[in-house]
Amino acid sequence: MVGISNPKDLLFFTALFPNFINVNSPQLTQFVVLALTWIVIDTFVMLVYARLGAKVNPWLSSKKNIKRFNKVMGGFFMSAGGVLFASSTK
């Protein structure tokens, strides 16, 4: 339900679904199959996120591990920014 109320998701589906619709076949059935497929995949991904969060949460409850995580993520984002900067100066 959250995705349906999000304008970005509506634009995404508006751009994605027509590529997989055959105009010579019943369209409602095709939309239902695409929507159900999306719901199954999205539910699976959200369940994986929840499980990973439950596994990582005890590890991140330590201040030492949080500092370590923040340093690694900060380094990752600085590296990504450096790569973007280097690629945009061509």
C-alpha cells in the first residue's frame, strides 16, 4: 500500500508495465499477473531486509561496532564520490 501511494512508484510502473503488455491480448489479466509478480518479489525482498536487520541489530548495539561501521560506510561514500568526481571531469 505504501508503494501505491508513492508518486515515484506510480511513475516507475507507468514506465515499466507497458513494455510487457501485449495489446492484442486481454490487458487486465496481464496487469494482474504483473502486479502479483511484483507483490511477490517485493514481499520477498522486504522479508530479506527484515531478516538482515534482525541479524545485524545485535552487532550494531555495541558503540565500538557502530564506530567501525560508520568509518567503513564513510570511506565507501567518499570513494564513491571520488569516482563520480573523476568520471565527471572528462
